[in-house]
Amino acid sequence: MNIVELTVHELQEKLKNKELTVEQITKAYVDRINEKEKDVQAFVTTLTDEALQQAKAVDTKREEGEITGELAGIPIGIKDNICTKGIKTTCSSKMLENFVSPYDATVMENINKENMINLGKLNMDEFAMGSSTETSYFKKTKNPWDLNKVPGGSSGGSAAAVASNMVPWALGSDTGGSIRQPASYCGVVGLKPTYGLVSRYGLVAFASSLDQIGPITKDVKDSAILLNVIAGHDKKDTTSVDMEKKDYTKALKNDVKGLKIAVPKEFFGEGINSEVKENLEKAIEKYKELGAQVEEISLDVAKYALATYYIIACAEASSNLGRFDGIRYTYRTEKFGNLKELYKKTRSEGFGPEVKRRIILGTYVLSSGYYDAYYKKAQQVRTLVTNQFNKAFENYDVILTPTSPIVSFDLGSKTDNPLEMYLADICTVSINIAGLPAISIPCGVNSDGMPVGMQLIGNRFCEETILNAAYTYEQAINFRQNYKPEFKGGAK
């Protein structure tokens, strides 16, 4: 038995039957980090010593009956834009290189209540701005399936850590596809919950009306288990929705008979890689075999969504990142003559090129001469995009699309062309614009052995529907049993 290849629900069973201890599980993951981190580069901060100490304590408390929770002692990895008390939260930026959070994000409070063990903070694109985890100030994370390729972004460290079995599951954040796209590239499961379902308190903001924390896991059942932990109303987050708590694992019925699935033809047209399309078409046929009703529809949002997303996201980023000024808790330039120079030099030195690009664009679209032409217009188009989805969900339960039009690409191949990089998000950004839930699950590999992701989109707060649709498909194709990362190549 290879402990690190087990899913969380399998680990739970082993702990329950006393086949494994928390210390054995944690040590297996620590050993795996020591073996693979040098190749994958998924962590900004590792907490391996602390994890082993905590594991011993949890084992003792479990034996004495002080802890009875089913997730006690399960390790986890955390994206480095989620605040962790007493631990660095850097957002993979020079600006926050030495920032130690004085408090826990709400999701971390929930995880700590379960007595889970934090193995470390995971690498990401700087301030979650990027699609490849190449804009990180600290390191470039590699894709475990091929170390010459990107893991996707911005939650690339989270997806790569799960795919390489350095953590059994992880938290990421998704502003325009930052959970789903790396999950697709790394052959794991990534869930972006409905906006407002999971508290954003303690998530370092990129674009406040789009950001959402969610799980990256080895399979769909683990995704439902982790969503149970992090979902719920939070008075500290004014966008948090007060609704009845659910057990999402009860939705996993392995049955899609009569489920109405819409396939938007616009997501399968020009620009989609032929092998991605081929794998998605096989998945569609599998759903038909399983008894789902699949129909092609027109959902004309893709051509507007990308421009709308980047205007709104950059506008909100320029506002949110204004707090990083060198005065309070961030990086500060060493030499300055006056206050204006302090601001200018601190922000010039502290932010990377992609963050600067988005701040400049965001400031431009919010400026008095261009606000109506760009930002106001983008908000109007946002309503149109939302209405298009609402109309589709009047007749269908799930919308099926590719997660990304391409598979993972070579490291460095798109860094000089930001527009080409942005196009990697074309299938995912509209979901954030409309505040909908969506899950990415692997549905095959291409001829080079790289994973292909399928995205299932649901109506607001219909996580159960997409989780069951994903679970049923997953059980039918057994992706994890048939395909595993081979760690091909060497990092360039």
C-alpha cells in the first residue's frame, strides 16, 4: 500500500479501522515532499517538522477520545493567498515576502476545527494574476505529468502538489478559472463553488466580486468532503450567503439518468485543440450511454466574457492592491527622498510585471475619461452574460464545456505574449462573471500523455448537481486507475 496514493476518504477508512496512524500518514507525505519538491517546486513554505509534531499530538488525542472528527489528522496544503495565523502568507510576491498573518482566514478556522494538518503554503501566480504559475516571485512550479510544462494557474502549486501526491488535497482560489484550469492541466479535480457559498474572509483579494476559495482533490468524493468543511455563512464576509448547511457527499448517487446536459457549440468551435475536442466528444457519448439527455445549444458568451472579465478584474485589482504602499506591513524600498518617491519605488520594486500590467489597465478603465466606455460597459455585459446562463438553466441541469481549449503548454512558451496567455482562460471566466459553480474533472489524455479537463457548470447553489454528474462520469471511466503522472523530462 502506497499511502500517498490514497484518496482522503480511503485514508479516513484506514484511520477508522486503525490500519494507519496519523503519524504514519503524515510521515509518508513529508517523505514524498522531501523526494519530489525539488522537481515540482510546488511549495513556498513547507511545514513538515510542525506537521510531524502535530500528527503525534493528534494520534494521542484520538486514542484518548479527545478528538472524534473524521478528518482529524488528515494533511492538507493551502494556497499562499489564504491567511494562516503565525505563518507567512506571501501571495508569491516580493511585496509580501516576509508578511506573517496575525489571523486565520475563515476557511482555515474551519480546517483547524477539524484538526487537519497543514503541510505548507503552496506556490501561485503573483497575487493570483496569471495562468501558468510563472509570475511567482519565488519559483516556477512544474507540471508533474511533464516537468517541462506548466501546471496552470494561478493555483498551480495546489494542483501540482495534489497531482504529485505531496498533499492528499489542497485549497485554491478561483477568480477566472484559477482552480479549474490548473486542475485540468494536472489531471485532478477542481471545484469553483457558487460565489458567496464559501467565505472570502482572509483571502487576499484580487478581484472581490469574482474571487472564490475552493478544493483541489484527487477525486470527486474528496471534493464534496472538503466543500462540506469550508462552505457556510460567515458574518465577517458581507458577500457570504446565509443558507442551510448541506452534506454534499449525499449528492453522489452515481446516476445521471434523465439529467439534462447542454453542450454550447460556441465552446467547441475555432481555437479548441482537436485532441481536447475528441476527448470531450467521447465524454459526451459516455454521458449518453449513462442515460443523460445531451443537447447542443447556443450560448454566445465566450466572445464577450474574456474582455469583460479582464476589465472588471483589473479594475478591482487596481483598487485592492492600492493598500500595498510600503507604509504598513509590506515591502518598503530602502532609498527614497519623499512620500511620493516611497510609494513609487516601493510599488515598482515590490510588484512583478504581470501585476503592474493589470494595475495599469485597471486604473485606466476606472479613470474619469474612460469609466463609462470600459468599466460601466463591462458591468452591463456582465448582466447579459448572467442572463444567458439563466436562460440556459431554465431548460438544462448542467452545461458541459472544455475546461481549457488546450492542454498544458511548455514553460516559457507564452510569457512574452500576455494576450495568448489570457486566451487560456476563455472557457472559465464567464462562470466567475455570473457567479456560478463549476467543476473540472479529467476526461482523458492527449497523444503526448497530458491530461484533458472537462468542465461541468451548474446553476447557482446547485453544487450537488455538478458533483453527482462529475462523480458518475468519474466512476465510469476510472481516470485515476488508468492514468498517472510519469514525471517526464527535466525542468528547463
